[in-house]
Amino acid sequence: MFLAVMGLTLTTVSCNSDDDVNTIVDNTPSKLTLTFAGNNIEAIKTMSVEFKETNTGAVTTQDFTTEPFETDLKKGSYTAIANGTVKLTSGEEVEVAGTAAFDLTQDTQSVNIKLTIKAFSEDFIIEEVFFTGIQTNEGKNYNSGKYFKLTNNTNKVLNTGGLLIMKSELTPSSNHDISPEIRATDFAVNGVLMIPAELGKEVEPGDFIVIADMAADHKAANTPGYNLTNADYEFPNLENATLGQVDNPNVPDAVVIFSTMNYNMFFMNNRGLESYAIARFPQGETVESWLANYKYDYEYPTPTKVMKQSAYRVPNAWILDGVNCAVPATWEHNPLDASIDSGYTSCGTIDKDPERFGKTVRRISIGTMENGRPIYKDTNNSDVDFTKSSPSSFANGIVH
């Protein structure tokens, strides 16, 4: 069904962009009408839509509650991200999200945003990702010391065995016209870590695990990193000697079950130009069957030829949690579907930001459990769920 909603408040901010995605430049306002489509939606309860003009980086956010919705926007090329609450035909109220990209070229124009119900799981969430790494005191990049921190945000004991940690094939700074487009059903990945079932451990409510690239002390006189000696798992790459990584015999290894990189590496982009997600295989699925049946071949046009690429895909139904990371100045789209993460978080504000090193993206605490451990915000919108450019939670080492 289609629904339209009326805007109540309007705020506008702007940021710089290094990318001219489109050449539409016209200060003449257009009358824009928004409609929303979604399965079994009876009514919009609340809705917030963020419009970003991709040439200028100007961002406009509006909150809506009643229909119809018509507003004036300057002509240009826009991406829109919607987050809200709807009433289903069953009477249930659920959280939804949706995205759309459009060129606003007419004096009057309508745009439809397809809404999907946000997916939440009773399993681990991504609490923190340290992808920026550090630089030595001489200003040289240090290739190790990155980590994922996953937290049990439920009220039950969880086991880590079988967890998958994935990074995206697509980048948020390049929005190609990809075919086939699978984002609504699958997450395209170029690297997947797995914690083997036999290495699983039980994690109490509110507690966390750390998966580090190298479980070592990265804090030294010349390297202002973090002590990750007490990580629960590690994924050092011993084949690429230039990384200088070594294995900690006291820490079990997460296994790289797929990678498009040389040396079978799982290496995190230090600008955060990728998305991350965690998942589990459903019952009966194995690494072998996934590799046999879930290859993703896609293509997209360029000015000179059609590019053909291959990766793998993980169905969204398997995903427990995800976070889009990007650079605000170069962001064009989110690799994860809006049902998993409708926003994005970041370290730094400009491409190759020199201030990003040593910073993490870290989920916001909103209270405490009965056992005194933190409860973390989880709305499937990383723009509000995470602290951007956060200090690491391991400044004093890994302490539970």
C-alpha cells in the first residue's frame, strides 16, 4: 500500500563533499511529494527522513506524522533515508526503514520510499569496531592492532561457536549501477571470518568478546596502540610477511573462510570504507555448502566498458547485526539493507582524515542490566546508535 505523511519540523545542516556525483545545479525549488510503500502497513505513526544533496553535501532532516506530505527542496541529486514506526494491518507497531536515490529535476515531483521492517535478533551485537589503526610516532601506518568487540545485549547466555564476521564487497563511496542488485535480500561480502563451533565459549548477559587481528600488546614506546593480549580470538595473517603479524599460541584463531584479498587476508580498511555484519549459518548449512551455492557474480557499466566482478552473498535473514561505516564527505550509499542498518557511522569527517587514527566507532550505552553491565542502544540506525570517532574502550587493556 502507499502512504503519504506531513512534515512537522525542519532542520538543515551542511557538510563538505569532495565528490561531484551529478551535474544538476539549480537553486529553483521543487514541490516534492513523498509516498511510502510497504507490505501490510496500515498507517504511519512516526517517520523521520534525511535528505542529502550529493553534489553539495547539504543535509535536510524532517519529522512527519500526518498526511499528505509536500515540501520544497532545491533541484539536485538526492539520497533519502527514512526511519520510523508504523502500524501493521495486524495492529502491531513495528520499526521500519527505507532508502531512495533520485534526481529532483521537475517543478513538481513525487518520490516513493519502500519501507522494510527492521530486523532484530536475540543474539550478539556489534558494540565496537576499531578499523582505523594507529600510526607510529614517526607518522607511519602500523598494520596491526585492530579488533571487533561483540557484546551479549540479551538476558540469556550465548555461545560464540559458529559466529560469522563479515565485511562488505561494496563500498559506501562508490554507488555503481550494479546488476543484479541484491541488497534487499542479501549482503555482498568480500571477506568472512568464522569462529569454529569447537572453539565456542559461553558469554553471560552484558559480557563481550574481542576478535583481534593479532592478540598482542600494541602499546609501546613508538606505537600508541592497545593491549589486546587478552582477546578471545585472533585472525593473524602469517602468509603476508609485510604485515609482521605473529600467532599468539594462547588465543584461539578465528578462521578466514572466504576472502578476495591476496594471502587469504581479512584486512580492515583504515578509513572505514566498508560495512560489517555478524551472522550465523542456519541449521544444515556448512562452509562447504555456502561456498558452493552463494557465489555472487555482478556487473556495472563504466564510461569505457562493463565491469564484471565476483564475490559471495549472505542472506539478510542470517544476519544478527550490522553497521555501515563511511566517510561523511564521500558517502553515497549504504552497502547493508536499511532493515539491518539504515544509517552509518564514521571516524573522521573527510577522506583520509589524519585525526581518525586511534579512534573507534562504539555503540552508545543507554542503561544497565540487573547484573550491572551496560545495555546498548540498538535501533538499526548507526547514525544514532554509535558514537563516532570514539576513544577505544581498551585504553587500559581488555578488562571485563
